[in-house]
Amino acid sequence: MAGKLNLDKLDLQIIQIMMEDAGISYADLGKQLFVSGGTIHVRIKKLQEIGIVKGTKLNVDLKLLGYDITAFVGIFLEKSSLYDQVAEDLKKISEIIRLNYTTGNYSMFLEVVAKDINQLRYVLHDELQKIKGIERTETFISLSESFNRNVMVASLVS
């Protein structure tokens, strides 16, 4: 994939470092990689234009903000052709932070964060069950997250 997009080792190093610390300045990143801050700026701009870099996100500890419940929900659709419409309806529920179209038992698999069990119950009962096309759901509550990481892209180029 890196070859098809004409990415080199520097591009992948930039991506890797910025996935770990998106707040690093271009000047500091340039010093770390032995290039100018201007070179970093040009490379980031190129990565944005080709769609690899899609912005930056602040990594927030949701538990410290009072979101104590993380749950995963498998969704069984009445028909797979309903995926696009159901996905649009699910996008409107702010507690859903991730949605995937999957193979296997579920048509869709999503991640929900909630402040407490009452908010989760509201999402599951009052929100999800009202969406046309959802046949049924299966919910898994996360007891803890052992790790959450990005892929090591810098190792793609030797």
C-alpha cells in the first residue's frame, strides 16, 4: 500500500510519530527526523491531500470525564441491504463512537460509551430498538481495556 501511494520512509516516520503525539510541533518533529520544519509541513500537507491524514484528535480519558461504561453491540439486520440507512440512523446517536460493517454473526458491530448503566439502557432500549431494519442486538459490557494502540506504520518500509 505504501508503494502504491508513493510514500517513503520519512512519510511513514512522520505518520508514526504523529499518531503517538499529534501535538508535536513541525519544528520538533523535523529535529527528531533530521529535516526542516518546512519539509514536515510539506509532507503533512501531501498526506492530507491524498487522504491518509484526516485531521488530528485529542486522546481523552473518558472515564475521568464520567463515562464509566463502554459496551460493544452486535446488530442483526433484517436485510443486509438496509446497512446504509441503519448506519445513518446510528450516526445520530452521540454515545455511539465507532461502527463497523462486519462478517460473521453480526451485520454491524458498534462501540458505545455511557456515563452509567441508565444511559446505556436508554441507548439500547429507547434509541437502537426504534431504528427500522434492526432485527435484534447483542450487548457486551467491557470490564476493562487492557490496551488501545495504533498499528506500527514506520515498520512498513525497510
